[in-house]
Amino acid sequence: MDQQDKTTLRHFKVTAIPFVAIFSLILVFSYMVAVPLASPLAWAALFSFFMHPLHSLLSERLFRGRFRNIAAALVTGAILLLIVIPGVFAGTMLAREVLRNYGRILDLMVEFSGSLDVADLKAFLPQWLASRIGPLGDYVDFLRDNLQQAGGWTASRLATLSRAFAQNVFGLVWQLVVITVASFFMTRDGHLIVEYIEAVLPLSEEERHAVMNRARKLLRAVVYGITFTAAIQAVLGATGWAFAGLPTPLLFGILMFLLAMIPFVGTPLVLVPGSLYLIATGEMRTGLLLLVWSLGVVSTVDNFIRPLFISEGSGAHILIVFIGVIGGLAAWGFLGIFLGPLVISLFVFFLDSYRRILEIQRRQEAERPRAAQK
């Protein structure tokens, strides 16, 4: 250690309390600035990590370490084309379909509330249910009043949803800009960010390398495992949906892709009601085939591929991954599906590091009396 480093350490010891006070104040202000950007920055980090193999291919093999900005710009464009823009398009289309279906239900409610009789109600219901309905003449007025109230509530909800959707469009554009800019710099300088985080970890050099390697392996396993498994399930589920002749297989395929990322929810939440609908409308054979396809093929793919990707690829116990996914989903939404297992696994790793330090201290304390006797 040279004289300048010694002087720096002495000066820090003298000014430690003011330094901590000023640092705490700046930390609070930094937190206030960073919180509104936390979600898009986290998505940008995930997208950059997901596309890291493409960036390595471009920067190391194609450009030979040169044109770093061009390689990062190409990867950022790929993120927008392959991930962000289709996601925004899928969300917009899903919202549009939901609003359109709400409109259809509202029109039916208005129609029934104007002139409702038992014949109209039987025509609206499936044949197997309509044939089992007895005389409802005494309840027509009661049903009409309830349908009018439901129609008014639905209309107000539609207006609220429309306003919220219009407001969210501006929020999505703002987040898309943040994701684009952050993805470029995280793709180009991600290795520097990782090195800086590793340098400031309060661990030994060996443990710092171990925690970063574990985080990298777990994040790779979770991101690729969940994404690829959900994509395979969505393709298989949408194929079965289209084969059964049900409407808008693309829309329900997107919905299955999103639900397939959630453990114990998955594609059966869409496919099973579709099968039951086919059975209820008289398509017994097609409905049973779709049900067998859903439970025997699509769900089996999930149970086989996802644990193989996540547990074997990361070395983390499947219970830790399960707790991380469910807890992360409850805390941060879909972003938590990826971040939750990482946070829980790193917590267990730091706890294990602390356990090893305690064991070393206990061994040293146990050896002191023996050394004193000698």
C-alpha cells in the first residue's frame, strides 16, 4: 500500500460519519429517481441478457471486437422486433378483443332487458341446458331487472376500461423508450456493470465469483427455461385450439403463452374450458380430443421441460425456484417470474456464505484452547 492509499484511508476514518450521512441522503434521492424506472430497467436487463448470445456472435465473431455501438444497436433492434413490439401488439390485440366481447355481452343484455321471455332465454343458452329449463314465467321480471342492472354496471366498467387503456398507451410508449435506451447501453456495457457489481460485493474474491456465476446460471435457466417452455406449450395449445375449430387461435395462443409462465395455472386454464364448451355444444368427440391433448400432451411438456431447464441448469432446488416464481409473481407481476427465483436463490447463497463464516469462527475458537495447552 503506497502513501497515497494510506492517506486516503486515514482521511476516510476521520470523515466516516459525514460521509455516511451524505451518502445516505444521496441514496434516498437516488431511490426516488430510480423507482419510477425500476420496472422498464429490469425488463431491459432481462431482454439484454436474453439476447446476449446474439450480441456475442455479432461483436466477437462478426465484428472481431470492433464496432461495439453497431453491434449493440443491432441487438437493440432485434429486441424491439422480436420481443417488445410483438408484446405490445399482443397486449393491444388482447385488450381490443376483451373490449369487443364486452360490447357483445352488453348488446345481448340490452336486448334481453328490453323484451325478455322464456323462449329468448332458451335460444341464448346451449341446447342441452335449454331442454332442461322448466317454466320461468314467474321469474321474467326478476331476471329483466337484474339484467338491466348488470348492463348498466358493464357499461360503466367499459367506459372505465376504455379510459384506462387510453392512458396506458402513453405509459407503454414511455416505458418502450426507456427499455430501448437502457437495452442499448446494457447490451454494450453489460460486462462492465457486472464487473462493478462483483467488485462492490462484501465477500471474498472466491465467493464473489461464485455468487455471480450462480446468478448467471440461474437467470439463464429461468429466462430460457420459462420462455421456451411457455412458447412450446402455446404453439401446441394453439394448434389444438385451431384443430378443434375454436375461434381466434392466435389470440388464445398468446393468452396460453402468458399463462404457461405461471406454475400450476398454465394452458389448461384456457384449453379445458374450450373442451367443455365443445362438449356442451354437442361436439363430444372434438371436445374430448382437445381435453386429452391439453392434459396428456401440453401439460406433460410443461412438467418435463421446465424442471429440466431450471433445476438442472441452475443447480437450485426446485422448491426455491417454486417459491421464487410464485412470490415474485405476487410481488412484481410477470417481471417477478424471472426475478423472484434469482432473489430467493441469492438470499440462500448469502445465508450459506454467512453459515460458512460462522463455522470458520467456531473452529478457530475451538482451536484456541488446544493451542494454549500446547
